[in-house]
Amino acid sequence: MSLSAKNKYYLKRILPFGIIWLAISLLLLWSDYAVLADQSQVDEWVIPITPTIFVFSSVSVFIVGCLVGAIEVFAVNKLFDNQSFPKKIIGKFLLYTTVLFILVFILYLIAASIVSKESVFSKSVWNQYVQFFTSITHVSTWVQLLFSLLVSLIYAEVSENLGQNILYNFFTGRYHKPVDENRIFMFVDMKDSTTIAEKLGHKNYFKLLKDYYRSFSDAIIKNYGEVYQYVGDEIVITWNLDDGLKQNRCIQCFFEMKTALEKQTQNFEKKYNTIPNFKAAMHFGEVTTGEIGALKKDIFFTGDVLNTTARILGLTTELKEDILISEPLSRKLETSEDYSLENLGTKILKGKTKSIQVCAVHYLS
């Protein structure tokens, strides 16, 4: 049974926490073992590093890392959404310290129970914990845990700010050298954005944009889309050609974004006294993808497909359509009973010498 796109997305966000914690713990565990090679000379409250304890500690640390990641992704990150980077790190640091205190207490008792082969509720195991709690070893353990926590939280902030898959692509070197790819691009533009901005003022308009973009998140994730960039009130979403065409995900994404925004109608009306809407254009073609920039590195797409898609978007107002796609893309889509395609003929695109056939997509409710 395969995981859904949404579950894969969250798994990709959570697993790095477990990997970071495991990598740091193995490094520090090796360091401790090297210093305390003679396990018979250590204090009785220090858990000896046996094969069983090594496996237990490795699995435990990985699970704790993943647990921190899950809490971060599903709950804590939202609590600090509007805070500055220093406030986020300090606030989260204090919150997770409480969680880790409880986990250290539980895991130490279990490890001591495994070594002594006594119940975790036995007096000797609890006495051992009391000795551990007042020892320098306990302080050392917390230094290691808090270092792992700090590294994973910084990773989370960097990853979130860079965007989907960007950090992974940088580490793997996927785009260190330019790569030619076939991709689908969808340009999404808010309708009447200038009027809305003037009505709300720049601060409230900014808040509206945050809520507006947030409402699209699940639809984009579910349909395997990647956010390429935000440009004011415009968002550019891209797919690898095969991923976007499978089950018509690129088209499905648009309609699910529409549905998600409609569900937020009351929220927008209450907070901003306005209901945003959007139009979109879609096209596919070959692009060259690579890292670009001297002062700031970024993943960059270049190719005629981007310019063409932007020009098709410009036709949506003239043709009074919410979504237009290029006729070449329409021929690659799977047959569907959910929507119909209407060929609107050949159109001359502003600033281009070549014309292109465009199609409107109508949802069949």
C-alpha cells in the first residue's frame, strides 16, 4: 500500500529530525566509548555500552528525533508562525526542553532496567536514576540533547524558508550542474489584487496574502506540485512532466485550490471584508534547471515555457476564463469525466512572434 502525497510530504519533513539526532548521538556515543573504554571503571549509575544498549539507545534517539519533528511540523511551528527567528528558536527550545526532560526520565529507567534485569519500578533502578540525576553525566547528557535540538530546529527553519526540496537538492548536488528537464508550469494570479491592496492597505494586504497562500498548501502537496516562487500576488507552481500528467494532477491541483479557497470564504470576509479569487495558466516544455546566484544561491528554471505560460495567463481576462492551458498540454492529459476542454483557437501572445492554441478547462459539477 503506497503512501499518499501528503503523507510522503510530511514524512520527508519529519525523517531528517530523526536522522540528525541519530547522527549526532552516534558521534557522541563513539566519543564517550573512546573516553570510557574500560566500562568496569565507570560509576554504577552510568549505563554501560553493551550491544543491546547500543541498539536501544540508537532506536530511542531516532524515535525521539522523529517525535520532535512531528511535534514541530504538526503543532509547535504554528504557535510561533509570526515570531522572529530568535524568538522562535528560544521559545521552541524552552518548550522542547520540558518534553525532553520527561523522555530522558522514562528512557533512563528503561535502559537501567534492561542492564540490571529488574523492573523499572524496582527501588534499585530508581536509586540509580537519583544518582544519575545529580551527576556530571546527567549534565553531559543534556548538553548532547540540547545540541541535537538546536541543530534540528535550525535545520527546520532553514528548510522551511528555502522551500520544498530545495535544501535536499543543494545537499545532493542535483543541480550543481545545469540539467535539462521537461516540466509543467502553472502561473496563478489573484484577481483584482490592485483594488484589494488599495482597499486594505499594505499591512492588512500582506496578512491576506499569507492566508491566501496558506489555503493552497494542501492542494499543492496532495497533487505533487512544487512551489517555484511567490511574486507579489502571483504564485508559480511546477511539476516534473510525468508527475504532473499522472491522473491529471496539474489540472486537479487548480480545482482543489479553488475549493480550498471557497471553504475560507467566511474567514476572508470576516477578517478582510473581501473574498479573493484567482485565475491561472498552464503550459509545459523543456527548461534548463540549475543553481544560480553569487550573493544568494537559488534553484532557477530558464526556458521559453515560462514566458509562454505568463503570456497565456494574460489572456485569461480577455477571454473571461479562470484557467487556460496550452493546446499541446491538453493533448497529453488523460481523458477525464470531471472536466471538459474547450479549444479557443489560436492566439497571438503579447511580445512573442509565435502564436499558440489555447484551451479553457471547465469543471463538470
